[in-house]
Amino acid sequence: MPGKYVSDSYQITPGKRILIAGGGGFIGSHLSKRLMEEDKYYTVVADWADNIYYDVDTYCSEFHKFDLRDQFLSDLATEGCEEVFDLAADMGGMGFIESNHSLILQNSLRINLNLLASAVKHGVKLFFFSSSACVYPDFKQHGIDGDGGEIFTPNLKEEDAWPADVRSNAYGFEKLVAEEACKWAAHDSTVLEVRVARFHNIFGPMGTWKGGREKAPAAFCRKVLCNETTFPMWGDGLQTRSFLIVDECVEGVIRLMRSTCSEPTNIGSDHLISMNDMATMIMEFEGRTLEREHIPGPQGVRGRNSDNTNIKEWLGWAPTPGAEALREGLRRTYTWIKEKLELELSEGIDNRADYSGSVIFQGKADDDGETVRSGKV
Ligand SMILES: NC(=O)c1ccc[n+]([C@@H]2O[C@H](COP(=O)([O-])OP(=O)(O)OC[C@H]3O[C@@H](n4cnc5c(N)ncnc54)[C@H](O)[C@@H]3O)[C@@H](O)[C@H]2O)c1
């Protein structure tokens, strides 16, 4: 299918100066590396923390350690950039999201409103915002447990976001507010256009894998590697999600930016899996047979999946469907985390007992990038 919003008017201009806010983070660093290497863009990364896996000049052209809650620094980062990719957020996996509502709402809202204002002020042409599947209404994600243990899980389409009901998590509420801020900024401007992606659980190598901000795929890989007999898991494991490898997420972001699609667009896999089945999939990589231990903990909504009907129609593209793509992505993530563990062990550091479970991480208003990245908070 050609794609309703596919356009050939977008110009790839080597040397084009673009800002990747939050580019020191997981998705932002993958995106910056790709745009710098393939399109030869001049990628300016602004983040309050260094990326701990890449040397700075291997993934961006210029790095600024800026706290983007500060409007002055947001302006400074944006000046002279033709495009802004906003991937900066105070965020983490379910354990973090459910324990830091106020911090997330205040910090991320400040960042996003600052960046939008800076983009308007400096005549930026194209603004990308990284929204989330968490914007979808609570009442569409309760799931219904069937008699045989099967669970009804809704495929969430873009139009499902309204009428809104995001009372259960400030993270999703903030994303919805920022989506609207983007929409109205573009509406009121003769220059600015916006693209909004709703990511559904992105994972892969070079992502957070310990400390309390990590997401389920990385946490599960770490727990399989660090336990001998049991596999502790929050909830009954019947919660469902879909997961997308970061390379495909980056591909989707770039395609969206080069399209004329100003609608918020799902970027996610439509392969649904329960947490129990994902744990089994990861255990199978090395023939592990850990017994699942279901313990109380944050679980988020009961279930959700990405509906990819619109992205196929709008961009003529969608992430690779099916279980095999997930298995391969998890295998790469598992191998990468195993290497990190082996490196620690070779340096005489054995944290396996600490890594065998998951911790709840409570941030504070006076945290800065250093404390967050080093996990000292
Ligand atoms: N990873 C996912 O599964 C997922 C799902 C849905 C939405 N998203 C969104 O995608 C974007 C990127 O996510 P990610 O997984 O790469 O997360 P990440 O935490 O790795 O990246 C976010 C970056 O923002 C930076 N940041 C936070 N506060 C800042 C501040 N005050 N000033 C400057 N930089 C600051 C962090 O240091 C970090 O490097 C975020 O907006 C996130 O909400 C991610």
C-alpha cells in the first residue's frame, strides 16, 4: 500500500542541524546515531545526563548537558535547528511510573512546554513528540479474564484516545496534554508542523536494565540471568503487552517525520504476549527452567496492544509482525545484558543477588541528571 501521508517533498540535507532532546537516553541515542551516520545530519543532543554506553562523538555531533526544565537552556539548545525531536522525559518502567506521578507530571510537562515554546520562537519547521500508549483510556484496558484463563485485550486505535480517561497515571495524562500542546502550537503557527508517535513498550540493547527505571523486557532478561531457582514477577503474569525493538521504533519515527501525517500515530508491535509467556520465551534462550514466583507489585493496566491499521494506511509501513521479531529482539537484549553482567563479574563486582529482583525507585524534585543516571538517588 502506498501510504496516504507518504510524501517525497521531505528533503534529506546532509549537515542539517537538528535537536534531539533527551538524546542521551535509550531511544534518542539510537535515533541520533542513525540520523548522524545515515543522513549525515548534524545532531545536537541536549540531555541532563550523559549516555553511559556510547562515547559522545560516536552517537551525536554535539552534546549539551542541559536541564530542559529551564526555558533558557531549552532556547539555547533549539536555536538554529530546523527540526526538533523531543524524546526527553522523566520516565521509566511500571515500577517508576506508578511511584512517581507528581514528579513525572511536573518535570515532563515543563520539558515539553519549554521545547515547544523554543521551537516556535526559533522558527523550527518540524517538531517530533514522543507520546505513549499510556494515553489510551483506562476503561479500554481493564481486560476481561475469560473462563479458560484467556484474556480479552483491546487493540488500541489512535481514535480511541478520546474521550480521555487517564486518571490512573500521570505519565499518560501528561503525554495527552503535551500532544494537545503540540497540536495547538502547529495550529497557531504558519511555520511549525508536528509529528506525534505513541510508542508501545520499546526495548533493546543500550537501554536501562537495572536500578528501578528499567522496563519489563530488560528486567526479565536480568532476572533470568541472576536467579538460580525462581523467577520473581509482579502480579499473576496474565497481564499482556506488545513490545517493539528499538531499531524498528527509530525506523517508524523517521518515516513519520518524512510523511505529512500530523495525526498521533501508534508505533508499536501488534504481537501480544502475556508476562508469563515472555518470561518463558527468555528462559528458553539458555534452557533455564525457573519457577515463576508471583509477588505483589505495580502492574499497570491489565492488557493492551497496538492496532496498526492506521500506520499501514498512513505510512504504507508497519513494524514487523509476529512472535519471531519479538524473540529475536529479546535474544539481542538478553545477550547484551549478559555481556554487561560478565563485564561486572570480570571486574570483581558481583551484584547478582541485588539484580535477582526488581526495586521500586522513588525520585525527588531536586534530582539532577548525574544522580538519575548513576542510580545513586
Ligand atoms: N521506552 C519506551 O517503551 C517508551 C514508551 C512510550 C513512550 N516513550 C517515550 O519516549 C521518549 C524516550 O524514552 P526512552 O525509553 O528513550 O527513555 P530514557 O529515559 O532512556 O530517555 C529520556 C531521556 O530524557 C532525559 N531527561 C529527563 N529529564 C530531563 C531534563 N530535565 N532535562 C534534559 N533531559 C532530561 C533523560 O536523562 C533521558 O536520557 C520519552 O518521551 C518516553 O516517555 C518511551
